[in-house]
Amino acid sequence: MFDLLSKEERVSYESFLEFSKLHVSANTSSWEKNEAISEEIKQLCAKEGYMGGAIPTEYGGKGWDFVTYGLFNEAIGRNSVSLSGLFNVHTMVAQTILKWGTEIQKEKWIRRMASGEIIGAFALTEPVAGSDVQGIETEYRLENDKLVLNGCKRWITFGGIADLLVVFGKIDGKPIACLVEKNTPGLTINPVGDMLGFKASHLAILNFENCIIEKENIIGREGFAFQYIAPYALEFGRISVAWAALGIVRGCLENCGQYAMDRKTFGNRLIEHGMIQTMITEMGVDLEASKLLCLKACKTKDNHLPKATEEIMYAKYFTTKAAVKHSANAVQILGASGCKGTSSVSRYYRDSKTMEIIEGSNQIHEMILGKSFARKGKKMISKSII
Ligand SMILES: Cc1cc2nc3c(=O)[nH]c(=O)nc-3n(C[C@H](O)[C@H](O)[C@H](O)COP(=O)(O)OP(=O)(O)OC[C@H]3O[C@@H](n4cnc5c(N)ncnc54)[C@H](O)[C@@H]3O)c2cc1C
């Protein structure tokens, strides 16, 4: 991938890899066991400016472009998708405010998010509705010129420790998104716990009971939340997940390469056996394909091309599927060592399955991309496919 990056991107990526190796790799297992990332890593990420990586410099962030943001997620995701999940949702919230928020909201929140003083979380899913967001039941009601919020959100990444939540609901049947602070009276937060993957990402259930919210906290316009606000944020989420899944595929190849070259069975190194060669070849080629899709998605986004939305979906869809396939094969190649709960490949196996569900499941991607590719296919009959 290095040959396709600019000098600045290469330098940034090397520093991310170094950070991940030094501060993430050795601690992942204990975070997973404790179902929590450490206070220390949060502070370190804030000190390095990573909480504001994707936030513009005018608000105290680093102003990364999409490619750099992707590379960061790859380097962190290689060792902990629970931690890359933090940057995922925090960035979704910051970008939601930057794109749709008022100047007052930006001044109030964005600098503090860039410094890591506050953490953001994105609350859309409910017990009654996930893929089908139109079905959410959380309700905002106008009373004495204030909003009264009632409802329940579930599976909220970093909801357990976030300070600021973007909470989707309906007002008079119209979708709306509002900023809600953690200490709002009537809000109770409980951990989900015992997840298959993303074990250290502080997933929470949020209950809102007659919470009073200022009207100034509405983001964008009433009626806009599903059509504009959520899809815009989800693009950032998909970029994060796609690149973190790429980190997992790289991790699979690194673990399998080492084991297959060193381990001997039936008088030969594992890599001399054809069945192992097949699995490692597919892993390596999918790694290369995933890199290209992730890079192309971010370059189209950096260039503000309308096709970026679909390109990001290709990258998320392909790379998470590749991570599921190759993490399963990686466990197979490492045998019993791969079955140990603390091994990297067993973590990849659990995390990658989860990645096919979040930020629009594979089926939701297929509902959109299937028809889109069919339309393209029809047009291609008389044109070149390149
Ligand atoms: C680790 C983790 C972190 C998460 N973080 C957040 C977060 O920060 N914020 C947030 O709001 N949510 C979060 N979620 C929730 C996530 O977005 C939802 O799980 C996801 O949208 C799917 O919704 P669901 O689980 O309710 O599944 P459902 O919508 O009930 O769907 C169940 C299954 O049916 C499939 N399906 C649904 N409709 C169709 C259809 N028409 N055709 C074919 N198949 C279909 C789905 O793909 C899925 O496989 C998180 C979930 C997990 C696991």
C-alpha cells in the first residue's frame, strides 16, 4: 500500500503503527477481559491529538484527510477494534455537529471533543429497531418551549462513558436528532456486557425518562434526521470499520505467515502443504484488494466525488467479509493456538463477525448495492466496463 500513499500519509501511517504497537497491542487482552479500555490509553490518545484527528485545525484538531483517518483506523484496528470503535463514534458525533450543527453548538462542543476532554457517542438503534431506522420509537415532545425526551437506545458504542450523545427520535412523527449530555436528569445508562466482539467498547443501554432538552440542542432541521444526518455520519462510521477490518486481514496474514513458515507437520513446514497455501494466497490477495477499495473510497471522499458514498459501501462490505473469512481460516491455520481466547486470531474471529452487522449490515448493503450494480450492468451492455 505504501507506494500509493503520499509522503505525508506514509509518515503519519508509520507513527500510527508505532503507537499501536507500543500502546495498544500489549494491552488489548486486558481491555477485553475487563470489558473496558484503560483510562491511560484514553489520556494518551488525547495527548497525541488523536481524539481530534478528523476535526479541522481551526477547532484544535489535526485536520486529517480521509485517507489519513483510514490509515489511523487500520493501524489501531490491527490490534483493537474496541479502541478504533472509540474514534469511530466520537468522529461520527463531531462530524455531525460540524456539518449540521449551529455555530453555537460548534463553539460549545468541537474544541472539547478535539482535545479529548469529552467523548461523543451516536445513539440511533433501539430494542425495537436497528436496520429499519424508520421504526424507532424514541419521542421528543415540545412542552413549555423545551423538548421532553422519552425512549430507549441499545448497543451504543462507548455509551457507557460518553459525555455527549447524538440521540435520534421523532417529534410529531418527524425524525429529529438532538445533542443530549450524559448528566441530563432522567437519563440512566447501563452496560450491555458479554458481547461476542468489540468487548472493550463500553456498549450501553440508554433509557430516557422525561429528560428536558433545550431546543438549541436540535441538530439540523426537524424531518432531516434519517435522510441527511444519519447517512452523513454513517459514512464516517463505515470508513472506520472498513479500515479496521483491513487491519484485521493484515493481522491474520502476519500471524499465519509466521506460524506457517515456522511450524512443521508431517516432516514439512506448514507452508509446504497445498491446502495451507490456498488459504494464505486467498488471504494475501484479499488483503491487496481490500487496501485498494479502502484507499479508493477515501480518495473519492477526499475529492468530494458523489460516488464516494457507494465506494465507501464497497470497501466496508468487501473488507468486513474478507475479515470474517480470513479470521476463520487464521484460527484453522494456527490450530489449538488459534483457539485460545486471548490469541489475536480468535479476537479477529469474534470482532470481524460483529463488523458485518454494524454501520449497516451486509444485507442492508446488498439491498442498496444489488440494485445499483444491476442498473450499472444494464447500462454497460453497450459500453466498456472500465
Ligand atoms: C458491537 C456493536 C456496536 C454497535 N454500536 C452502535 C452504536 O454506536 N449506535 C447505534 O445506534 N447502534 C449501534 N449498534 C447497533 C447496530 O447498528 C445494529 O445492530 C444494526 O443496525 C442491526 O440492527 P439489529 O441488530 O436490530 O438487527 P435487525 O435490524 O433486527 O436485523 C436482524 C438481521 O436481519 C437482517 N435484515 C434486516 N432487514 C433485512 C431485509 N430487509 N432483508 C434481509 N435481511 C434483513 C439484518 O442484516 C440482520 O442480519 C451496534 C451493534 C453492535 C453489535
